[in-house]
Amino acid sequence: MAEEKPVTACLIVIGNEVLSGRTQDANLQYLAKALNDIGVRLMEARVIPDVEATIVATVNECRAKFDHVITTGGIGPTHDDITSASIAKAFGVRHVRNPQAEARLRRHYARPEDLNAQRLRMAEMPEGAELIDNPVSVAPGFRIGNVIVLAGVPRIMQAMFEGFRHRLRGGAPMLSRTVVAQVPEGKMAAGLGAAQAAHPGVEIGSYPFFRDGKLGASLVVRGTDVAGVAAATEAVKAAVRAQGGEPIDEN
């Protein structure tokens, strides 16, 4: 039986504030785990500025390469929030005021003086886009094609994603086993390479650490097949023992 093709995703973090170091991105780790739970493999993450040409080029490149593209940031009410208009340009469609999004904003901002022109910008999106609910601050995200556009504020982004995740096409969830070895990874390199070659259907990663004055490594085995992951994990443990170490299962 042919191996099932993995469902892939790319995250595009949009914002000058992230590139300047003023804001630390807190969405990557959350999305990587949440996507993995529904069988979507996050293959790339990119951080790009609030520059229309860069957003257009990056979105078009990534939507052709991956099953899902998620963007975060740049859909607020200020002049530098240009993600929505840039994505409309990437798809070659008009950037219009969505009547459903506008209605939500008008219900939320009950007093006319609270719904100014800047806030109404949050109802503008590519023509034909599908709304993504925002249970925290109302202004919705959207999906067009295979591009999913979410807010950059972590609490809002997470709420939007959780309400939308059931609509994403996924595959087999990625399984993971971690083996801790108090052995320098350089000593285990040949054995780990042999284990990887013997089990091409899984990924074996080595992540070195320095603890209690000693070098070691966390060895992570990932795959979608239970038996394959188990067999590769035993091969990794054998590579540790071959160098005089005692492997420790972390999960």
C-alpha cells in the first residue's frame, strides 16, 4: 500500500514589530502543535514585513507549495494593517467591505461614535472570502482558497483557530517518541544515521543539551505509523547503548 501523502502547511507571520524585536511571536509553537493534532504537518514558518509586494509574493509562493497557508497579523484597524488588501491582490480579486463582517462590527460597537472609519476597515477583505469567527474581539478573520488569515494577538488567534480547525482537511496525526541520552551526540552520530537509513518512513532528530555539567541529547522519533515509530525508537536506543549510555524514555 502506498504511503499516504502528508497534508502540509506553512505559517506566514506578518509584522514589522516581530522583525524589529519589539514583539516576540507566540503563535508558532501553538499552531505547530494544534496542526499536528489534526494531521497537518507544519513544514515552514516565515516572518515577513508589512510590505505589500513581499506579502503578495510570499502568499502566492506558499499557496502553490502547501495544502494550507496560515497568516497571522496585519488585519487590525490601523494604516499599517495591510494583510487583507495584499492577499486580495495576491488572488487578483477586489478588496471590498464584507456585509456580514460589517454587520458584526455594527452590533458590537453599538454606539455610532465607537464605530469609526478605522474600525470599519476590519470589515474589508478579498471578495468571496469565507469569514472566520472571532469570539474575543469580533472582527473576523477569513479564508480564501487555501489561505487562512488570522489575527496576530495570541489570545485572539487561538480562539479563531479553535473555532475553525474542524473545517481544515488533515491526515494521519504525527506520533512522537523522545529518548534522552546522556551521551554527546557526536559519539552517537553514526548509529543514529544508520537508524534513520533503516527506517526511512520516520524522522529521527537529535537535539543536544548541557545538563549537570554533561553533554547529552534528546532524540526524537516522529512518524504516522505506530509500528514504524516503535521500531525506530528501539534502533535509537540501541545506538545509545552502543556508546555506553542508558536511554531514558521521556514519554
